[in-house]
Amino acid sequence: MSASRAEPRQPAGGARPGDVPQGAVPLLAGVLAGLLAASWAVVAAAQVAGPPIRLTPDAAVETAPSPRPPASVPALPVVPAYPPVVKPPPAVSPVVARPAPVAREPLGAPDPDGAGPLAGLQGLGGDPWRGIGRAELLPLIAALPVDTPSPTVKVLERRLLLSAGSPAVAIGEPPPPRRLGALRIEKLARLGDPAGAAELAGLLPAALAADEPAARALTDAELVRGGLDCPRALARGKSFVSAYWSKLALFCRARAGDRAGTDEALAGLRGGGRRSDSFLLVAEALAGAAPPSARSLSLEEDGDGLALLLAAMRTARIGVPPERLPLDKPPALAAIATNPAVDAATRAAAGERAAASLFLDARQLQDLYVQVPAVGDELLRVRDIARRDRGARTRALVHQAMVAAMDGRRRVALAALAVELVDPRLRAGPVGGAAAALLDSVSPTGDAAALAPAAARLYYAQGRLDQARRWQDLALRSGRSADTAWLWPLAVVATGQGAQDPHALTAWLDEALRGADSSARSRVAGQLALLQATGVSIPDETWMAATDGAGPPSGSDAGVDPALWQRLGDAAAGGRIGETVAVALLLLGEAGPATLPPVVTARVAANLKAVGLEPDARALVREAMAAIAGPSTPTSTAD
């Protein structure tokens, strides 16, 4: 026998290679049991945010490109139609550096700015900042969005900022450049909630007295809203020396009719060498001089004093021409929309843009619509006008035509046109609310069957579930399955009902994929992600059928910052509710759930649900679903 086939030599004692000593069997069994338990724990943790969507960035993702700086908005001779063309979201969400966890360092007393009017279930629980230190928290608060079109995002952010709770402060940590309380007050004011900011400032007077940006933000918000309390505002600025507070004192004296005080304050401003200041020109009109030409005033150079300038222009009855509108500043547009010296059409256009970011409500927008003058027989030709122009003036004409219409069929047609003219991104906010107000005067009867699917979608977007169900019932009774199937996922995420039927998902998917192109399939994949985020079980074969085998989308497909994407899951898994909400708001950004890729909203909603904020999670998903739910081929209702 050759050496290559020789039997191996056995070790002493008769043991063969690979034999396990008898005493090691219990030890190996224990090790295997531990490994199995750990693997099940990993699987369970991965399912918190709703698999099978990949909730962490792909391994191939190393760094994300920096976002391009926003392009400046050129001055236009006329107010452009609104909403403007949607620009793709930036390549990444705002990047917030994450320092080493404060919990690794010795901790001292909590931050003294933890007071808040909302506590317990009204806010975010008894200890929302557990697990995150002040050094980590301050950059998150400073980066929160303010101009979002999402009502749910603004409500959630307001709760975050008003909730009582203090982050921990590391022993020896130096005082921050700006206090937590001041950042919270400023952010609330910039959100368009001066009442909430003032309430918080009342609990944290020391924070406001030492921070001029926060004091000015609160004062600006009150100026825009029209509810400025001059004595309180002037007391707020007594510790600051900038010209802003001198201007505010002049404005308050002029508004109160104090001619001598106005002249004295005006002389002081003139002596400061600021004769080219637009506010100075308006102040002279407040003191009795002839008002300057609106085109001689700069709304760009005034910078941080824009709200004060616009309030003074409103008091002096000086209008703003349409080509001078600061289109990228929603609070300023709200001040212009409430200036009676501005022509009605420009006010409506400015008001729509302000309402899109929730600085005006639906009732205020309707009041602006009724003031736009109709020319000739325009109210009879609104359908033809809408084919050429889908701007604010056309929506105003539709509202006026609806008020004047008596015939039932015409009222249905006008309501359908009002719903059709609402941009999908704005269905959940005041622009959609103004259209829903017209829809309220139409009964869900057989004569309005063609309107039913779109009406149900708008009501679902608004969170008005009873009205939505009535119109959906009409759609199901009188419409073709192809026209109404897309309502099923919207109703499920809005109500939390209807997903128990095992055949419902399959029936909807079959209808949705019939003849679907790549764009339609992408929309279906987004709807599946949103359904899954609310707890609907999506089988693997359903994902494969909807995506042609590509599988669920991932965070890298959505172009978000992978560090924020990962941090959201970490915070939720650790039960850090305040951090979870703050990072979720950063991922949603200024765009909001109706504009972002659905997988981002799904990720956010799943993690909010994991920390006990299911109503907020469902509302975000409802807004996102209402923006993408619809027939493959939009239908148009004839007048």
C-alpha cells in the first residue's frame, strides 16, 4: 500500500481526531444555546423598524455627496404660478455631527433650561432626553426644519420643543455659545408659533434675556402674525443695543399715534447715518411724510429686519409689487398677504405660498380668495381658464364661482375642479383645506360619483376620516375597480383598518400592477413601504412581484445621509424618544413626507412607532400616501 493511502496514526487512548472529550459536551451546548439566543435577539432588533425594508445603509455606501447650495430666486415681473416645479431633494439630508455619547463621561446636573408647558402624555413623556447629552442635543435643535409643508411635522416639532425635560451635562463641560432654552424659543418662533414661543419664554426668562436672536425671532413672529404687544416686546429687548430695537420703538410709537415720540425716534435713526435704510423711508411716512414708492424699497437688503419693515409698510399702507415678493421667505409672504395696500391678486399669490408652509390657515386663504376681482364672465369660464393657468388667481375664481353657483351639477363640477387644482404636495395643508371647504357643500350622492375617489383622497389627506369614508363608499358603489383600487392602501394607513383581509393586498396589487410601467411600479413599491411601516405584513413574494425581483428599497436608494439613517434606528432601539423625534425631523427636512421618497417616511414612521408615537407615525404615512395615491392615468372632470 502506498504511503498516500496509509491510515493515520491514532492518538493514545483510542481517541480519534475530531472526537470531543466527554466533559466538553455540556460546555459546547451552552455556547451554542448562547449563540442561538444572540442571533434571535439580532433578528428581533432588525424587525423593530419593519423589515424586509433594509433599514441601514448599503455596505457599498461610504460617503454621501454634499448638497448643492440652493439657487437664488430671481425677481420676476409677475407672480409665478404656485406651486413651482418640484426640484429633486438634495443628495443628502442635513448632516449633524455626532460626538461621542455623553453617557461615557461623568455626568453632572441636568441642563437648567428643561422647563416646558407640555409634560407627560401631552409632551414626549416624563424624560424625553434620557440617553443624550446637551452637547449632542444642541446641534440637533439648531438644525430642525421650519418651513415644511407638513402639518404633522410641525405639530410633532412643536411638541418636541415645548416638552419638559433636561438633557444631561457632562462634568466640566463648558457653557454652550447659546442656551438650550433660547434655541427652543427661537425655533418655535420661526415655526410660526409665537404663542408657544412666548409661553416657553415666560418659563425661561433668563434664557431669552441673554439671547438677542431668540428675542428678535419671537418679536418678528408676533409682527408677522399681527399680535405684537409693544410694551412686552420692548421690555424683551431692553438688554440689547442693536438698531432693531430702536426701530421697533419707533414703530410702536407710530402705531400708538404718539407723534412726538415718533419724531424723536426718527431723529435718532437719522443721526445714525442710515438714510438709505428702507425702514427709515417707511418710518418717515409713519411720521406724516409722503409715502415712498414701493419700488424704491429693498426687501432683500434689510436682512433680519424684514418682518419689522413689512409690518411698518402694512401700517403705513404701502404695498408690495408682485415682482418684489420675497418668494423664498414664507413668513414675509404672510405679512404681505395681510397688507391691505397690496393688490388682491398679489395678496392671494403671496398667501398661498405662506399657507403652503403653514404660516396662514385655510380660513385666511379663503378670505384672500374672495377678494380677487373677476373680470367679465371669468366666473363662467373657470374651466377654460384652469387649462391655461393653475395659479392662485384661478383657484380664487373657482371659489367665487362656487359661491355663486346654484345648479347642482355645476357645483359638483366646480368642486371637482377645486380638488383637481390642489398640488399633491399640498393636499394635507391649508391649500387642500380650502378646497375641502368647497367640497363640504357637496353631498356624496350618485350625481357626484365621478368626484368620489378624488374627494375621498383629499379628505384622507386632511385627516377628516368620516368624510373620507363616505366618499370612498360612494366610489366603491358606483365606480370601476380600476378607478377605486388605489384608495385601499390610503384608507388602510389612514384608519388602521382593512389590512386583516388576506385577499385585499393581493387584489389591490393585481389591479395596481396591471399595465404598470417602471414609474408606476416605483410608486407601488413606495406604497408597500408605507403600508409596512404602519404594521401591514408584506410577504416577500409581494415585494418581488411589485419590483420585478429587485426587492424592497433601501436608504441609499433615497439619497439620505447614512449617518442620520443609522442614528434614527439606534435612538429608537435604545428608547431615546427625544433623540428619535429630533433625528426623524431632520430626515424629513423642509420637504416633508409628501415630497420625499416614501422609503424615508416609512423609515421615520416605523421608528416613531417603535418609541410609542404611533399616531404621529400614522399621520406622516397618511400624508405621504395621499400624495402618491391615485389612478395611473389621471381623469379630468368636465364642466
